[in-house]
Amino acid sequence: MIYYESAIQKSIAKGDIPKQTIKHFHHAFQSLDLTKDLNLFDIKRLKGSFKRDYYRLRKGKYRAIFYMEKNDFYVVYIGKRDEVYNSWE
């Protein structure tokens, strides 16, 4: 199952993130949810002292920050590359 933070849903509703980009990310997360294979896309584990393991998924200029818990995907932030790493934590 894929869960999106409420801030992401608000950004989508306001149009801050292009609809095509949201489609690309959603299809990618659907594929990950089916296969549970993180090697399908450009995904890397984020370094840092976090309470859980966060990952980033790259699609063009945009990045999605997410974590996994009990075979579910929780998307925390979606944004442009230059702003995503400073904004989500």
C-alpha cells in the first residue's frame, strides 16, 4: 500500500507539483509495491541519523523521499532536487 503525507496531497491540489510528475511517481510506487524490488528505479538510501531508513526516488528534476514499514510505502516529500533535501526533515 502507498501512503502520501497530507502536505503532498495539499501540494498536488494547489498545483505546486506538475500532474505528469505525480503520475510518474505514483506508477513507480505502484511497481515497487507489487515487486518490493528497490533496484527497479534510481533509489538510494539517505545517509544521516534518522529514526528509520529513508530512501529517495529520482524522476528527472524531482525527488520523492519515502520510507518502508511492513511492506507499505510512506511518501514523506516530493519536490525539486534543489529544495527537497532541506525541506522534508
